[in-house]
Amino acid sequence: MKQATRNVRHKSRVALLLVDVINHFEFPDGKEILKRGLSIAPPLARLKKRARTAGVPTIYVNDNFGQWRSDTKKLLQYCLRPEAPGLHFVEQLQPADEDYFILKPMHSAFYQTPLDLLLRELGASSLILSGLATNSCILCTAHDANMRHLKVIVPRDCCAARTAREHSQALEHVAAMADAKVVVSSALRLGALHG
Amino acid sequence: MKQATRNVRHKSRVALLLVDVINHFEFPDGKEILKRGLSIAPPLARLKKRARTAGVPTIYVNDNFGQWRSDTKKLLQYCLRPEAPGLHFVEQLQPADEDYFILKPMHSAFYQTPLDLLLRELGASSLILSGLATNSCILCTAHDANMRHLKVIVPRDCCAARTAREHSQALEHVAAMADAKVVVSSALRLGALHG
Amino acid sequence: MKQATRNVRHKSRVALLLVDVINHFEFPDGKEILKRGLSIAPPLARLKKRARTAGVPTIYVNDNFGQWRSDTKKLLQYCLRPEAPGLHFVEQLQPADEDYFILKPMHSAFYQTPLDLLLRELGASSLILSGLATNSCILCTAHDANMRHLKVIVPRDCCAARTAREHSQALEHVAAMADAKVVVSSALRLGALHG
Amino acid sequence: MKQATRNVRHKSRVALLLVDVINHFEFPDGKEILKRGLSIAPPLARLKKRARTAGVPTIYVNDNFGQWRSDTKKLLQYCLRPEAPGLHFVEQLQPADEDYFILKPMHSAFYQTPLDLLLRELGASSLILSGLATNSCILCTAHDANMRHLKVIVPRDCCAARTAREHSQALEHVAAMADAKVVVSSALRLGALHG
């Protein structure tokens, strides 16, 4: 069965990806990543708001944290518990009704997920990659996007890693090896990218 | 980031797949499929119960119906509305807490989904395929499983199509061309398959 | 390393696929398939010739027959031995220098092959599926193409199966379930499809 | 059609991958990579010889250099022309009859290739990654292997990049982020890995 309801709510040449921002930070290095991650929440929230205004779709691609339940709401509730370490981070970056949400089982946003298909339906040939962590999921996703001939843009103030060194080396790497354009989020002209 | 919580709740050489049973039946031929599908709900519910007793994991692989929200609960609520045409079908086949739930964007349960990875984590090398529709998602999934060297078992009383002819031709096809074993559900020895 | 030589030799909205026609027929049912296959060689050879004239690219997608050597020429030589059972079939359908050649490890032309990428580089959004066998590799490939939103056209006189019944049932199936257009090869207007 | 000849010539828990060593070096930075690459040819040739003795399969995964012809021999001949810049490099690392050869269309050895399937048939759960370039195809392949739960070993003297800095940063990265074990080739105990 394949239904008639396959349509998406946007048409845009660019999409904004938020990787692993709905996060409980309960893993090795979680504390360090959260510490550095806090600084990206305000500019990323602003970028997301600008994307909405410009008609650019926002796609959350998020670890399923081993739950295999496809239950976004439950995951969100868990990360927003009053005692959750990432509460202040996550509450700035909550998905809205018009956002898309894809669960990923591993690091890359493309590996065993329908991201490729969603991007085709949106008409998106460029990706703005944001979230956690620069040298892990962002880097893997950048390579996978590049192999699919998608253009990759990474706003450096909207992603973070465990250390400043890992962050900057990963940015240098994706610029050189995955053909990514590394920018400051405020310099992104979303209207032009939306096309 | 890759977390320590990657573990699954079962180890089993076989898994039971329920394909597209959480269904609103609001698509062309939906009425016909529901009509024929109603008869599979009781034996499938029994098979699912036996699977639980035998420690065989149940995996729902379900169309996302174009929603791209990874919101299982919302989908379930919609299909269980008092006025939903498939209410009586779906209420017999609701997922339990220990079941796995994967959203698929297209026909095959493997295409752009993490099913392959979940099966590896479960240790499953055999699949019992059930649900809707025999000559569409079941057939595609059977071929994809066969190409991954997974053994396929199709209980003929636990899947349905628009017509009896399409159902039986599809069963004949997967037996001959996807190396599937077509059986009656009551003949399945789940303990032995679980290994 | 990713080189500058990524370019293809065609741009076309449609591509002609020849599936498993470079064949030694040394497998169960090989004799039966060859017997029925012989009748498709002349119309398929004509279709291939017309494709060339119209600027439509021809892609061979062929079983690697367990060799894992990526050695097309050796495979071709083996199938063209004077004593090869399929000699008369294969010699009518030999690849030319301008044709593309992809080895597939399993039934579908898409599974673990670069076909998807080649089609994107060619700009092809429609596929003409031909070759062997209608109810196996052709059927699997038709479903996989449909899930990728590619349009599928199957010229009924350019593919064959073990029996006439399996052939016609498979054609009926892909028309109904994979949205394929089943036609006679002489009716194909390649110029219009090329776009 | 799926033939009976699917078998491979080895059973081994580990496989040695040679990435992009059959190379014409005719691309930007080709000269720099060749210059640094020359030093890896002797230890890699030794490692390959030891692998053969230990029964460890060698898999070439090589760029198709935009040719889409699956013609290994032609590619090899081109890279071994007397005037080919990489002649001295390539002639030390030629595939033998018992080696496997897979063409890849993009950076990762897994992307749109049958490598995953070949590894399953070999029974290999560990990969020794060698070849060119450390911070490109080796790094992408390491991540893709890690996402498939394969163990990755990188002999640092058997891979190279444009610069020593890129080489060592990439090694540091795959050790930290793709769970790779970075070693010196002479320290590899192939018999134990073969299992």
C-alpha cells in the first residue's frame, strides 16, 4: 500500500538540519558536549526562527537513543524533565508542529533513515547542518551529503564538540574534504538559498 | 555522539514483523483491503501473543502516511478514533510496550529504514512476515529480506490483499522467487525458530 | 579522493536497462529461461539500436555470477564461448563502447550497486526495463525504481521468464503494484522520452 | 535469476581493504598524494603478502574514475602505462587472481557498492583499512564500517594523505570517533585476526 498522502508541507531548495539536539546528554562526554553546546542554542534558535520566516523547512534528525519506538514525544518529555541535565539546552530548541522529525539509529543522518527521500520530496539540494557534535554526527552527515551531491553549509556557531580543537579541526576537515561551506549563521541569506 | 543505550530488549533468531497494521485505510482500495484484512486480525493477534510467550520480538513496520513526524502515538490515536473505518482491525493489533516500532516511508520495510540494523542487534536471521498487503509491502519486503540472506516465513492467514487472487498469486510468487516458506500460522513452531 | 572525471557520456530523461543478458545460463531453470529468452533477443537488439540513435543511454546491469572481480570482459568471453548454451542469445546483445555496465550482486539492479547514482548523473527519471527474468530481477528492479520515484516502462516483448504464465503474471503485477507501464517495444517513442 | 555460484573463495573474520591504489593520480592534489603515497607501497605490499599467507582475503575497493564500465583490466592497464605518473606505485600493488575487486563510485567503500554483502559472505567482522587518502576515502570508510558494527584497524604506514598533518589528524580522528585501532602494520597479528 502506498498512500496518496505522501506530500510534504514545503518546497525549498535548502533545508535546515538539527542533529541530536533533543538530547539527554547521558553518555560518555555528555557533560563536556553540553557545556560547549549551551552556547550554540541561542544562535541556532535564531537561525531556526529565520528559517521559518523564509519558508525553509527544519528537519530534526535525532538519535533514537536505543529505544526503537519512534516515539518523539516521549523522548522530548524525557529530555525536558526538570532534573534533565540538558533541560536549558533542549527547551530552546523544541520542534514546532511544522517541523519534520526523523530518528536515526547511528551517527550519520542518512544511514538507515528516510532523510534522502524527504529531501527529494522537499526539492532540497542544499543542507544547512547544525547541532551535535561537529566531529561526529555533523562530520559523518556532511560526507554522506557530499556523496549524494548535496551542497553542505555549516554555520560554525550552531554546532559544537567536546573541545574547541575538535570543533575547529572538524570544520576545517569538512570544508576541505566534504566540500562544505563553513560560515557564521548571521551571514546566511536564507531567502536566496530557499530559491 | 553514539550512546551506550544501543541495546535491544530481546535476543532471538527470528522476529515477527507486522506491516502496515496501524492503518487508517484512507487510500484507494482501502475499503477492499480492510474488508479482507479483518479476517487476519484474530489469527495475527494470536500469533503475536504466542510470539511474546516464546520470547520472539515483535516489530511493527508501518507507513508514516506522509507525516514525517516519527509520532507513533498520534498515528495510533488517529487510527483508533471511534469513527475510524479500521477501528475494529487496529484495536486487535495494538503495539505493546515491549514491541519495536519502525516507520517506513515507502513499500518495503527495509527501504530507508533501520530495520536491517535492528535485526542485526536482535540477532535475527529469520523473519515472519504478516500484515498488509500481501502483493505490495509483504512481497517487496520478502524480496528485500531474501537479498539480505534472511529466511522469510509468511503465514498465509496473517496477511491479506485486495482480492483473493492477488493474495494467492503473491504467496505463490514469494515462495517461488524470494525463497519464502508459506505456512499456516498455527503450524509455526516459535520456540524452535527462536533458537 | 574524488576525481574530476565523474562525468557521464549522456544526458537523457530516460535510460534503457538490460538486466542479466550477459548470461551463461548455468543455473537451475537456465535452460527454460534461455528457451523463452531467445525470442526477446531480436526485438531487444532493435530497441537498443533505436535507443542509440535517439541518444538514450543503455545500461547493462548484470549479475556478477559470484566472481567479485569487476571483470566485464572476462564474463563476456565466457558467455560467448563456442560451446556456451547462450551464445546465440548473448551475441545479439553485446555491449558497445558507449554503453554503461554495472555489476549487481543480487536480484534488484539497485541493491548494493551504483545504479541510483548513475541515473542521477544521466538525469534520467524514467527507466525502460528489459532482460531476464520478468518475475525475478525485472520485478524486483521495478519495485525498487518505483520506491525511488522513477517511472518504469516494461516492453513485454523484451523480457522473459521460465513460463508464459509467470511472465504475464509478473507484467500484470508490476503494472498494478509498481506503477509500471507495460507496452510493446515498437510502440515506445524514444525521442519523446529522451526529452 | 540468482545463481548457485554465489560462493566466495575465503572464510575469514578479517579482510584487508586496499582503497584507491589502482590510481592514475590525474586529479587535483594527485601529485602530492602520489609523492607521499610512494612510501606506503612497500609496507602495504608486504602486508598483502602476509595476508595471503595467513588466508586473509584482500579486497580492492577502487574508484571507477567516472568510467562506469566495470572493466578492471582496462583501468589497470591505463595506470600501468610506461608514462603513467603512478606506475611505480601501482606496479607494487597489483591485484592477484585470488583477490576481490569492487568498484566504488564515490569516497566511501560502502556507498552504493556490494562491499557489505561481500564481507558477510566472507564472514568478516573486522577490516584492515589501507590505501589513499587517509583523510578522505579511508576516513569515510572507517565511519561507514563503524556504523555497521565492523571493527576497524588502520595500519598508519599503509595509508597516506596530501600532507603529514592531514594524515595524522585523520588517524587521530578515526581512532577517537570511529573506534578504529591505529597500529603499525608489522604489529598486526593476521593469524589471530583471521580466527
